[in-house]
Amino acid sequence: KNWLNTLVLFQGVDPHNKVHSVHINYEPSGWILAFDLNINLCGVFDHIVSWFREPYEENCKENLPEPYDIVKICLNFVEREIKKKDFHDGKNIEELEYTESENCPIFPHSKWKMVTVYDFDSKGRYFHIPLIRFFAACIKEMLKNEKHSHRINDSLLNLMKPISGKILDFPLQVLELKSEVKSNMWLYNGRYMRDQVINYTEPPFSHIFWDLDLFMVQICGLSYGS
């Protein structure tokens, strides 16, 4: 839990606001520190959860908890993060009205609730969601262990279902920012935005950033249909 609390501290670090009129005179360099920090945080995910894919009996002598229990703890932390995250005009997400949609543009055959309006720019846009990526890394490693992978389909997806749409907003916000920068929608901010996209999407760091975000989008999609 101390590790997860540490990841929570760096959720949304180094936010950026889009410049709309005049090119900035000075490009900030703080993003380099933010990426270095998150590279070090996310870079140890593989080592922390590598034992997930090994037979659990071999790890019992180390008094390690079951992988599924760790994943559930991660989900609890993610849910807490959702409750305190401001999505629209400083309001908590729980205060926004939801509407029933029969023709979901993403999953047309399912009925789901969605938040009608988001205003990401009011709070700044960011590339760093280490808590969500650690949750994705845990699920990914658990799926590699045949003994525990069935619990993803049997239990975890159902637990995620009530909030999977809200979890989805975290990686989608980053993926949207990446697409906007690559589409030259952030030109007035300067070259540093493109440099961040390169670090986010290209090797050697893409497997701890972009890949985990895409994987979480897939898991949330599966949870919608579970």
C-alpha cells in the first residue's frame, strides 16, 4: 500500500495547458524531470510483479500475497483516485449527471452510462498516470499465469464494470493528448510537446507508457461487455 500511495502522488504530474494564439517565448524543461521520474517508477513494474506469472506455491515461502489480492487492492486505489479527480469545472465526477445511451459509439450493442461533458483543458493535460499503469501491469502479468488468469474473466472484470468507464478516461485522456500533438494542434506550445510524445510512444520507453495505456483500454472494453 505504501508503494501504491507513492504512485498516487505522481498521478497527473506536470500538466500542460494549450497555447492558442502566440508561440511561447520559452519552452519549459520541467517535463524532462517528470519523464525521468516516471521512467524510474514505471521501469520497476516488471520486477515488482514478475512473480505473478510463476507458480504461486513456489512463492509461499516468502509470505507473498496472492496476485489476485494485489490486483483488488490496486482496484481499490484506482476507485479512490476516481472519486477525488476533477473532470469538469472543478466538480467531482460523482456530481455530474449521467445519461443512458442505447447506441454507444464504441460498443453499439451494450447499454452504458457515460459522462456527458469533459473539460480536460481546465485542469491541464498530462502524460503521467503511474497508478493506472501499475494496475494494467498487474493484470497483464496475472494473465500470463494459467492458474490465476481465469480470475480476471470470472471476477475482476465484473468488479471493474461499474467504474470501467471512469477508469477508461485516464488512458484515453493521454492517448487523446498524444494524437492532438501529432496532429499539430499544440504547435504554439513548442517542440517540447512532440519530444514528450516521442518518449511516450517510441522504444525504449513505449512498453511502460503507451503499451500499458492501450492495454488498459482493452481491459476496460472487456469489462463493459462482461
